Amino acid sequence: MKRLLVYLNGYKKECVLAPLFKMLEASFELIVPLVIAAIIDTGIANGDKSYILKMCAVLVGLGAIGLTVSITAQFFSAKAAVGFATKLRHALFEHLLGLSFTEIDTLGTSTMITRMTSDVNQAQNGVNMFLRLFLRSPFVVFGAMIMAFTIDARSSLIFLVAIVLLSIVVFGIMALNIPMLKKVQQMLDKVLGKTRENLTGVRVIRAFGKEQTEIDQFMECNETLTSAQKKAGKISALLNPLTYVIINLAIVRLIWVGALQVDAGILTQGEVVALYSYMSQILVELIKLANMIVTINKTIACGNRISEVFDITSSMDFQASLPKKYVDPREDIVTFKNVSLTYKNAGDETLEDISFSVRRGQTIGIIGGTGSGKSSVVNLIPRFYDATKGEVLLHGVNVKDYPAEDLNRMVGIVMQKAVMFQGTVEENLRWGKQNATEEEMMDAIRTAQAEEVVAAKGGLSGEIAQAGKNLSGGQRQRMTIARALVKRPEILILDDSSSALDYATDAKLRSAIRSLDYHPTVFMVSQRASSIQYADKIIVMDDGKMVGVGTHDELLKSCEVYREIYDSQFKKEVAAHA
């Protein structure tokens, strides 16, 4: 939690002024019992109405001043808390975007969302309350005790004993509560994850009639969270009754001792009332302090969870400048040298000893069964993951030696899952190239066979819904291909990105890409043999191993895996046409 306080640096003035104004408010509050004692002992005892009215005017003045400084303190504390949360969210968001796919896979989406929203909001509330009460409440408690000592030392010993007992209760409960609240937030991650999974997959759930199963599983997660919250809440709930018991016993003792002191002529009635008022102030402030401690407990737990995210560093370090040497551009543009890949926390290698080279302008098809490692191969080229063994070279230089910006410029990739963002067609295409002209965007749209999609949406200014929900699967794929083509990449990776297209559109797309005037090197991952059979080179993957490399005709003769894939698809098509 301490490392998060750096985000308060821009609000040092507010962090000082908020508690100071609160202490000023508390100072006026501590004067009130003395004024009341004066009213009782002088005004009421002597029947002096003018004195009573004068003292009442003093009380009104103290209240008005106290209200003014309180509002001022609230303003400064709220400004600091909101500014702190804003800077923290920006920093956390930037940090998460800087993590590699490995760390993002490990963290999980639901955990990241919880920490960006719930945890940051709780941290904001904690900062706000801390600035308002961390000096005010102790100041009032000890100030009331000191003021009581100025009235009667013997009676004030009751204050001292009460404060010691209250401190033991408050800090004891705090020590027990913090670990419980951390577990509550972790369980909230699970509930959020389950909720997100169900909301995004609601069509599938309904299609299989699994509503009740998912409801039962959600109820189980929710009950676990509720149980943890109740357990933590029971400990927190002890705070108020225990403090009330201690304070009320102290008040009973105070009145008893005060009555004896009045009888003995040591204290006046007004002074006993003042002592009672100070004890009541202590009670009120300790209740506030107890609530603050509960909030601070949650804040510390949430702050620690946020700090854990900042402690996670990317497993990838990018260079700050371009590599000094490139090989001759006529040589191989992409080379895999004995590459193996093991994902974090995975037991076995996903890729094993992959070696091949690709020349500029070639089209490479990658085919294989589900889980054979096709996507893992192409994900190493833009360095979404780092090879655990071997080297991946671009222009003869290891991808680890490239700055991130240069890899992004050189490589255009269309993922398996077509993702669009809320906004216009133009805004989505500019993700590929920020300063793209309208002509460049329309060229990319035509190449991607997406002209009718854009026309149906009203042109480049047409609106795309969140996650592209107002587009079909095939339309989203064509739009994401257009987005990658806008920047005219040297290397274009199509990771099973035409699976939702019909065969005619797929064929037109491949023909248009081959006709591009800048002749990119194309990696085409597909489970369709028809999509990659005309590639210059086809790589066949099976269980993380490369079991065949060559042209379509060569592989039909030499690679059993490729022949089985081809026969299974084309025999079905022949049978269907028959």
C-alpha cells in the first residue's frame, strides 16, 4: 500500500490542509463544553439571562465557524482522493497494457477488472476518510482527555483507562480483519469472472439449456463470497458494541465520581456536565475512528492487491533503438532456428524444435489439427511470447533486439478472434495507421473484400458497436483484415482469420492479397487445405512438432498428416456435391 502513496504527490497541499482544517474544527468543538459549563455555573446559577444569551451567541458562532472549516476540509480531502484515484487508474491501466501476453494470461481478465474498479474505488474512499479523520479523531480524543485534566485530575483518570482499553480493542480487531478482507476481494474476483463468462457466453448457455447449471454455479461462488463477507463483517461488527460498552461504563463511573465531587464541593455541576460532554465527544470520535479503521482495513487490503499488480513486471524487455545491422533484403526475412516454446505454468512444450526460413514476398501456409501449435508459431513473430529455446529472426536479427514500435510497424496480425472497438469504421481502421488517408483505408477495405460491409454501415463514418456486435462473424473478420492492411506491413499474419468466410470470398481475399503492389510476406494459418494449397510453402504442424514442409503437391506425396487433412476435407466436399 505504501508504494501507492506516490500518486498523492501532486496533492501535497490538499493532504496538509484537509487534516489541518479538521483539527481547527475539532479545536472549536473542544471549547463547547467549557461554554456550556459557564452557562450552567454562572448564567443559570445566578439567573443572569444576558450572560446566557451572550454565551448562546458564542455557541452559534463556534458552530458557524466549525461548519465553514469542515466544508473546507471536505473539499481538500475529496480533491486529493479523487486526484489520487485518477492517477492510480491511469498508472495501473498503463502498467497492464505494458505486460506481455504471458503475464496477462496469468493474471486473468476478471482480476484485472476488479483491481481497476472495485479496488481503486475502495482506495479512493480510504484516502478520503483518512485525510478527514486520521488527525481529527485522535486530536479530539486526547484533547478531551487533556481538557478533562484541567477540570479535575481525579475524574480524568477514568478517561485515561477508557482510552487505553479502546485502543486495545480497535487495533486488535484491525489486526484480525485485514487478512479476512483481502480474502473477500479475492473471492470477488471469482464472482466477477463467473459473471463475465456468463454474460459473454449467454447465447451458448441458452443454446445448450444450461441456464440452471450456470445459476447454481454462480450461487455457489456468491455464497462463498457472502460467507467470507459475513465472517469479516462479524469481526468488524464487534467494534461498535465493544467501544459503546467501554465508553458507557466510563460514563457511569464518571457521573458517580462527579456526583461525589459535587457533594464534597470540589466540582461544580457545570464542570460535571463538561466532563460528561467530553466523554460523549470521545465516544462519537471513537465510533468515527472505528468506521475509519474498517474502511482503512479494506483500503490496505485493496491497496496491497493493486501493489501486487505493479510488482508484476513484463517478462519481455524491448530495445530502445533499431538494430544496427540488417542482412541483405533479398535474404530470408523470417527465420526460426530450433525454436521451442513452453507457456508459463504448462508442463509440456507447446512447440518443439521448429526450424524454417521464409524469403521476402512468399506466402506461407500453416496447417494442422486443433492444438497442434499453429497459432503459437505465428505469435512468436510479433513477439507476443518469447521462445524458451532457439531464436526467431527478422532480417537476420533476433526479434528480442527490436523496439516494440518497429515490430508493430513491420508486422500486421489478424487474430483468431476478430475484435472491433466501439466507434466509427474510420476510427477502427486508424488503429492500423493513425494518419492513414481515406484512399489508403478504402484500398485496404477493397483488398479485404469488405466494401459492402462498409457501405451497409454508411461508409467510413458508420458506427461499429462495442466488440463489433452489429457485425456478423465474417464481417468482423474482413474488417480486422482491412485494419491490418491499412499500415501496409512487411509481414502479414492471418491467424485463421477467414474461417467465417465462404469459399468464394476466401478465394477473392487470397487473390487480392497476392496482388498487393508492396508484396508482403504472408503467413496464413488455417484448418482449410483449400485456403493454403497455393502457398509458396506449407508448414504442417502436429502436436507441437513440424511434421512437413513443402508445396501442396510435395506434401500430398510425403506427409501423411497433410494428406489426411486434405482427403478428409475434399472427399466431404465431393460427397456433398454428389
